[in-house]
Amino acid sequence: MKLTEKVEAVIKAAQAAKDGEGEHTSYRIFKECGLTQGAIKRYVDGVSDISRMGLGVAEKLGEYYDNHLPKADWNYQS
């Protein structure tokens, strides 16, 4: 799976948690990835486009995906 697909899945999981569906909140993601809460929130809220995300942030989100998201739970196709 491509890194972009992993990042999209993490952001979708955080968006679902924001809507009350799931446990992968922006707070949990930023704490476990060592990122700023604002950085994650901008992507979850759609303020920032993930296609312009820095590689370091994308790699941390990809690691989060590998460690925490069950692959069968998310539809990766746009």
C-alpha cells in the first residue's frame, strides 16, 4: 500500500472519530505520532490538503496506520 493511501486512511479515521465514530481522534494521533495537534487538525478539518503534506508528517502518519488501523476497516479508493 502506498504511503498516500495510508495517510488518507488515518485522516479519514480521525474525521470519523470527530463525528463520533471510532477511536482514532486527532488528539490520539498527534500524541502517538509526536506531531502538533494543529497540524493534524488542519488535515482533518480540510483546511490543509494532504497532497501538500510534508514527508516527515506523512511518514509518521503512515507508521500510525501500520500500528493502529485494521486495514479491512477503511475504503482507500477516492
